[in-house]
Amino acid sequence: MKTKIKLIFILPDLTSGGAERVVSFIANNISKDTFDTSLWLAGHQRKTPYNTDSIEVKYFNKTRVLTAIPDFIKGFAKSKPDVVVSSIAHVNTAIAMISVFFPKIKFIGREANVMSVVKDFSHSKNRFGNLIPIDLSYKMLDLILCQSIDMCEDMKTTFHIPEKKLRIINNPITDRFNLKPVKDTPHSCVQFITVAQFKKQKGHERLIKALAKLDHDFHYTLIGRGPEEAHILDLIDTYNLKDKVTHISFTKDVDKHLAESDFFLQGSYVEGFPNCLIESCAVGTPVLAYKAPGGLNEIIEDGINGLVADNDDDYLKNIEYAINTIKWNPETVRESVYKKFNKERILKQYENLFIEISNT
């Protein structure tokens, strides 16, 4: 009987975030016939929206990834995995430091952002930045997994990671994002939605300012929470939009809200590979976005599943054009992303990668 490939995924915790959602989905859904999979979390056990029923989940009950390093080392020595996959920069750096002690294990770091751009919007630094910079630590890993072409190019040009150590696998469309029913008549009041953490890089402010200038009846649903939340809610009041906006801090029914909307508004200045964009398109809701690095050019097909603007004036024009001119077909919008990012296709890419690297 063929021995299964022993695979460990590592995250800080299972809070609501894109990296956590994708990694837990991959871990829970890759072939159980080929892989013996477990998920290790540096933090404490808590309620999570993600399904991990089919895999072993191990909590190290630490408040910081740094303090979990000794336990990770002991765990690797005992369990002897074939492949370890980490995600998020500070976790990748920690695992890179550990990797020197385990030359027989293959270590993969899954990057979550276009790092050279996202640092301009972050007040915090990589927690291990003073110990070992990314351009050095990432070279200690066997492979860097990028979510988008933009991210891969950033790793090559900014951090000088050798091309042979880079691989691109896009994020998958996860479960529950099904095609919405086609409406006989459009909403007289246009329904907009944004699902994103309230951070500066997500561009909520420029979306609010654009909607304040829109000469059309609308309602805007904002789903998310974060450090910029109070500022954005104040801005909504400033522009007298409170009656037109619903804010939902957290919901497990993102798919339902996306399906009930006419357009997804994306204001981000930078992304890794925006899950909510492919999920919105997966239910048939087109996207109106600003041009930004991080996979948008791999997702949005102009006039097919959305529109992309270079600046604020163009963004407002795109909203009006999307409402008044284009006849959007939900089935076409869905197919544009499903053919590229369906879970079967992406899971197979992950499985092939893990098999390949475990045999080198």
C-alpha cells in the first residue's frame, strides 16, 4: 500500500480572513487518499466560520507566532511531515527560520499580499523583520506560493526571489457560491455591496466619495470590520449617506448578500488575490473596481464580469455606465470566473504541487 504524503498547514489562527479561509479550505478538501493532512494553529481554539471537520486541527495556545516556534520545532521532530505549508508573511518568516533544522522536510510559504505595495498602508512591521528580512528568509524556503502574477513579479523584482522558487496558484471559488436567479426586472434602487476589512488599503473612503456624487437611487451594504471602521462610518454621516448604507460587521451569509446585490464595489489599492471578487462573480454579480496590483487583471474581464477604472472620475463614470448601458448576464459573469477558479481545478493544482515537491 502506497504511503500517504504527510502534510501540515500552519496559520496564526482561524479568524475571519482571506488567507485563513483559503488555507483551511485547501487543507480540508485535498485528497484524503493521497495526503495525511493536519492544520496547526499558533493561537487558541475559538469559534470559526471555516469547516475543518475532515482534518486534524492542533492548537498551540500561544498569543504570538514567535512563542510557538519551540513547539513547532518539537512537533516537526516528532511527526516528521513530508511537506509544511505556512501562510501570511510573519508565519512564513518564522517557518523559514525553523527550516534550517529540518533539511528533509519541504517548506512552502504561501504569500498573501503584494508586499512592496501593502507595506505603504501598514502601520505594523513583519514581527520578525528586525531578525531576518523577507528577501533573506523567503530564500530559505523551498518554494514560495503566489496567488497572482502581480505577486510573483513582486517577489522576483522587489525581493529577488529566484524564479525557480516561485509558483502561482490562484485562489479557488469555495463552496456555497451558487448562481443567483435571473431577475425579470432590475432593481429601481441599485444594490451595491462591498465585503472587506476596514483597512486603508481597501479603499472604502474613495468608494464612499464616489457614491456621494452618484445621481441614482441606491443602497450600499458594507460587510466587514477593522481599524478604519469608525472613520468610514463617520464619513458616511459626513456625506449624508446614513439612510442609504447598511453596515454588517460579520455574517456567515456573504453568498446571500452577494446574490441580492447588483454590483460589487472594489476600492482596494492593493490585493493578494481578492476572494470576494471571484465569489461575487461566482453568484453572477459583476464587479466595479479600481485598477490595482494583486490579481484583478486575472479576474475582471472588461464588460463581461465588471469594469476597471484608473481614477476617481473614471470610477464614477463606470458606475453610471454599468447601471445605464450594459446588460449584465449573471450566467456569463459566473462562467468567466468558474472556468478558471473552480475548486476542482485549483485543488488539483495544489495536489500536483505537493506530490511534485515531496518527490524532489
